[in-house]
Amino acid sequence: MQLKPYTVLAALLLACVFCPYSGAQDAGLFNSPKGIGASLYLPEKDGIFHTVTAYVDIYGIPSSRCLYPGFKANFSRQYSLRSWEMDGYRIRMFAGPGISAGYVRDHDKGRGIDLTTLISDNPGLAFAASGDIGWRFDFGGFVSLDLSFTAEAGVHARRNEREKGYAATSLSIYNNGLMQAFYPQLSIVFKLR
């Protein structure tokens, strides 16, 4: 049996959630058109908290363009910008920078519609600086909702599709990081402490 990298990543994230020394105060189920995964929220101090998210990247899977999903992890430093409270409910707006890395597929690299690159399966390593904005809806119980949007500016390194005869590497802008910036990310967050 061959272990897939995203299986190992998911197992590590779950181990962090259940480890009493992780320091995580909240854990969430990450859902987005980008993929499905989990998030850890570290304790807030002075209006700043940190989030670690790992998910299976499903780009190309629903359209059967790709056979296997990729995986991605993100670490963000979030700043609480504004908070509203009413009748025991709280809405908090946050934003902050972060970093992302993963083994993912990228959008076609051609200009306009280029059918050669549109149908290519081009998995590779992505490294990006990220920025996100979101809102946390706290209903007063042990479950909250996070709605956020994340943009990623970085690079995508993969095998060169044109040079099949030898191992060449292509490096390009990570297009999906910018093109998927408006994909909503919804996390169902459970309080651990």
C-alpha cells in the first residue's frame, strides 16, 4: 500500500488537534470550492491569532481533468479588525498575511484559451505569500462559523510538459492562487477549550 502525501498531511493535522500540547483552542472543518480539510486556531492574544489550515486541493477533480487531488497547507497570522456584539452573538472581522505551500495542479498557463495546456495534468510544488480577510460568526455555544477569502501570490514548479525526453523543470506564477481568491472558504469551528 502506497501512502499518499495528503493522507500523511491529514493525519498530522488530526494528531495536532488531539495532542494536548498543541495549544489549539479551536478546530474547524474547512469547506470550499478549492477543497476540503481541517483548520486549527491558536489562542488569541492582544487581538492577534494564528490559523493553520491543511486541505485536499480538488482543482480539476470535479471536471475529470485530473485523477488525483493535490494538497495544500497555509499558516496565517490574523488581526482582529472589528467586532460586533448583540444578544449574546458576536461577529468579528479579521485579516492578515500568511504563507502557503503544497503539491497542487495549476490553471492553464496559456493566454486566453489554449487547449494544449487546458487539458494537461501538471502537478507541482506551489509556494506563495497569502493574504486573507474573513468574518467569524460566534453564536454563543461551542460551534462557530468562519467565512473567509484568501489570495495567494507565488510560484508553481513542475515538470516541463514540452521537454518529455529529460527531467526539466518549469517555473511559473501560481495562477490558481490569484484566480481562486474569490472562492469562499467556510469553516465550521468547534471550541476545544
